[in-house]
Amino acid sequence: MDISVLDDAVTPFTKWVGGKRKVLKKLLPYVPHHFETYYEPFVGGGTMYFTVGRFARRCYINDLNEELINAYIQLRDELGELKRRLSTYIYDKDFFMEVRNRDRDPDFSNSDPVDRAVRLIYLLRVCFNGLYRVNKKNHFNTPFGRYDNPKICRSEILDAVSEYLNTVPTEISCTNFASALEGVDKNSFVYFDPPYYRVEYSSFTAYQPGSKREDPLLQQHLHEVCCSLDARGVRFMQSNSDCEAVRKLYADFKIVELKAATGMNSDTSARQARSELLILNY
């Protein structure tokens, strides 16, 4: 796919760990020109979805993070109310801490979904480096960020995201990645941007204790799903770490080495160009 499609791409509504904004130009030439359905089982901030999803007849996006998926749904269905509430939020450390600590309430997951979406968008806008991180109790614990008067409610971006979600036929789910692929066929294109295989230079595992970034079973299961898709003639593209384990696992597929910036690393001294892999079956 030509990088000119970036001219009309929608800006994601938030940063997300492992987001593809900095490497998107390098990924697009490998995206097929034609596909009827688009699947992204680890959607995150949705950089690829908001760029190429509009070329499909229907999209299927998924993520295991309930707060993130709730934000997508509220942006689609309750934009006006979401913006009204978000516009009352301020850039202030004490206020930030009050908002951050709301998930300490045992009943937080059952609270108003619009309030939860506003909270997530706000926290990721003003916390350190826009970094989503929780502790072992699943409590958000990224510290307050130091910025020069950041705009909290970015109406143009939120409006564009909401319009996209309402005009591009999209099904949104919060389940395991394999279940999110039900219905794929030879006319589908699947993009995997999973939790990367853990390697020495990556500090992503520090973001979320117990993260599946530390779980080799996830990587093995993902490989099995990719092999199943390939056997059925379904095109897939996957981003992952450049390490011997991944290269060995996908030795039977096309592997492309890309240079990417580590802009979301919690250690600012480690934000440098590194190599990652693009894995394809076409």
C-alpha cells in the first residue's frame, strides 16, 4: 500500500505502548492493496486501523485491555458527553492523583463507562510519557507528567476518531486474540501487533508486572494461529522483536528487518533506534 494513504489517516486518540506511528511509513509498503475484511486482534492505539481500515468493507478490532476497549466504544457512541466531561478536567498534579486513584475503588469496573473512558484519555494525556502501566492489583500507577500546558480535550482528534468509528463498519471486542479472528477467510487481512517477545534491550516488561510480554506461551500460541491462517490462505502481517527466538519460530515465513525508535521506553536514555521484525506469509 502506498504511503500516500497517510494523507487521509486519522490520528489515534491516545499514545499506547508499542504504538506504530513512528514506523508506519515502513510498514505500509507491505500492506496488501486489496482486502475485504481487516482484523487487528491487538489494536492498542489503532495506528494501523485508523490508516488502512477504511479500505476494507468491514473491520474487526480487539484488545484485552477493558479500559481501552471501553474508550473506543464511548468515543463511537457517546462523543458529545465524553467531550463535555473531558473539557472540565485540568492539568494539575493533585487532580491527576485523584483521577488516577479512582480504580482503587473495588466497584470501579462497574462505574459509568463514559467516566471511565474520560479518565483513561485524561491519564494518558498527562501522565509521564503517555505510558499505560498498572501494578499487580491492576491499579494505574504511572506518575504525573511534566508538560507545558497540554490540551486535555483535543476536539478535532476526538471528532475524527468518532466519525471514523461510525463510518467505517467496525466490530469492537475485548477477548483473547484467537477468538477475535473468528470469521477470517481468504479475503481477509490480519495485522498482529502483539506484546513483543521479551529481549534484553526492552524495558517494556517494566510497564505492567505480569504482562504477557513475559509469557512465551503467548508467543507459541500466536505462532500456531499464524500457521493455521497460512494453511487456510489468510494473509497476515506481524510485528515482533528482532531476536533469535522469533527468527527461529517464523523461519518458514518471510521476515523483514526494520529499524524502529523506542520512543515509549520508560528509560529515556534507552530511546534509540533498534531493529524489529516484520513477519509475512505473502
